[in-house]
Amino acid sequence: MSASDPLQNSPELPEKDGGIKASYLLDLPPQQRRIMRLLLRHAELTLVDLRKALDALPEDERLTSDEIDNAIKALIEQNWLIRLEANNVVSYKANFQRGSEKPGLRRRSASPIARDVWDALEAKDKNELR
């Protein structure tokens, strides 16, 4: 990407070299944010398990089948998700390695503010439903 590319610093896209920044999740549409929140907590989910987890949310937070499909498609197009398929089973996981081409790169442990980030994501979802 060139320096003049408007998408280079777009909050909708994971940072090229740094992977997912938690603050970017707050800028995602609610449907996409719910899916990312589940996948970040569970690391990887089959499509069936992702749908079950979304169906287990409180009624006012549940997504329709079309909303799930559209959100997954958008998240893949924006490089937030990786689609995996093995033995005809589709699963998804968050794309933590986007742009990182350094093998063996060690990630830092989670910061002590991680719980606050989850609380902020959940609070934003609940506030948008009102």
C-alpha cells in the first residue's frame, strides 16, 4: 500500500504489521464485532459451533442466518478472519498473523487491561441494542 492509500490507516482493517488491535474491534459493525468476540475467546470455531454460540446469545443480540453469512464474508474480505476447511468441515479463526511474515515471532502475553477491552466490547454491543 502506498502512503496515499486511504485504506492504509482504516480502522476497519487489521494493522498490516501488528495484527489485530483491540481498539479496532470497537469500530466494527455490531454483527461483525459479536463474531470476532466469540472467535477471539474460542480461538477457532466450526461454522456449526459459531452459529450455536451466536444462537446462545441473549435474544436481542442474536443474528439472523443472513446477518451471520454477511458478517463472516465481510470479515474475511477485510482480513479479520481466516476460513479453514478440513474433511468438509468449515471453521474460522481470527487472523492474528496478518502481515507478519516472520516465522517464530513470539507474541507478548495479554496486557492487564484485556478484561477492560472485553467489557468495553460487550458494553458497546448492549448499548447499540437499546
